[in-house]
Amino acid sequence: MSASQVDLVSRLVARQFPQWADLPVHEIPTVGTDHLIYRLGDELVVRLPALPRAAPMMAREREWLPRLAPRLPLDVPVPLGAGVPDAEFPYPWSVYRWLHGETLANRPDLDLRDVAVRLGRFVAALQRINTAGAPRSPRAVPVAPGDVEVNESIKRLAAVGIVDPERATAIWEDALAAPPWAGPPVWLHGDLMPANLVARQGRLAAVIDFGLVGTGDPATDLLPAWALLSARTRDVFRTVVGVDDATWRRGRGWALRAGLGAVRTYRYTNPALAAAGRHSLAEVLASI
């Protein structure tokens, strides 16, 4: 990040939130690709879309996080200020309270069984919240017939020795064969990767980045069962959430799809996301 970008954020804050104009702005490294993150003083953080596709995510978070937060057992980022586009920056942006801690992308030394319980309670609580008026998540359907990218990714990554094509294909076909979700849509976070989970004092404490929040198939939010947890702790998460066999099979297929996509897309450009994808693939492929 250049000094000019820090200066830009400082000017945006000074113009739109003069009460925070004197607070210093610092870079926050992130493995994500959709947003730029800047620390504002000690207790605030500024989040700006980095790409046009990320701009609508701000509206989702602003509208729904204040309603969801009181009903969730972990901290979530509630917006404190709604920045608007201007001549210097073309997208809406937000100021949040800083959530102290370390993301699980750094693989801190945590008790994964405890993480499985806490995260399972979070997912279960989110799914119980009334969905009246809620938007559909962009990840409402985690697995679907005709997804040609999955088979192409299996082929390409098998060619370089990253995946076993027979195992990967069997898991994907099993997910497609699982009965679809027949219940009402439930609330989803939509992107429960380790980088969006925050630990504090050795415990899972917060969930961040709700840009894909909305309703859909509960299998979507089973992703951390393979993206984060181990074979020994996966069933703990499943039990706490309360997952039927068909949803578990679709969730495993989604973890495969997400892992394939992360490795194929970011293998040379974003080592952290590629590593997360490899972990998901390894756990999924070891499950049969």
C-alpha cells in the first residue's frame, strides 16, 4: 500500500467523519481480494471495496449486521459510519469498531475442539434467526449440476499432482447426488474461511466479513468443517450445528469446489488463499 492510499483514506475520513479526522491511519495486511482494510486509531477500522463487485457488499452489511449481531454468540463487525462515494473514491465504504485478535488464517495455537463447538453454536444461532425480508446470498446454492469449472479444475490440478482426480470426482458426484435442501432458506454467512474467523486470548471470539450474508442452503456454512477443522473435530462441529446426511454431503462438495477454486485461482498470486485451498482439498480428499 502506498503513502498516497493512506492519505486518500485520511482525506475521506476527514471530509465525511470530521470527529475522527485526527486519528492516524495504518495499513492492515489482509489475504482477501475484495476489500482494502485500514486501521483508524486504536479502536476503529475503515473497510473500502477494492473492486466494483464488492461495492454491493457494503449495503448488505450496513442493513443486516446491526440486526443479526445481538442474536449471535460471537462478536461481529457492526458499522459505525457509512461513507459515501465522492470525487476521490467511487464506492460506498464503512467504518467499524476494531475487533481485537488474530485471524485463524495464521493458524494460531488453538484447541480445535473448542473452536468446533463455538463455531457450531454460531452457525446454529445464525440459522435460527428469522429470515423475513432477508436477501438471497450470492452463495445460496453451494453445489449445482452443470458447474463445469469443478471438473475443469480437477483436470488441471490433477495434471500437476495436486489432487487425486478419482477421489475428487467421486466426492463431487456424491455431493450432486445428495438430495437438495428442501427446507426454508436459512441465514448464511457465506464465507466462513479461516481468514474470516478471529481468535482472542486463545478462543474463537469473532466472525468478520459478512459481504455475502443472506439466505440459502445451510450446506454453504459447513465449509470450515474441512477448511479449518480436523478429522477429530469435524464431527463435533456437525453435532453442534445439527446437520443431516444430505446437507453434510453437499457441504463437503462445496468445500471441494471452494478448495479447487482457491488453488487454481491463487496458486501464483495469493499464497495464503492458495494454502487455505490446499488444506480444504487435503481434508476433503482424506474423508473417503
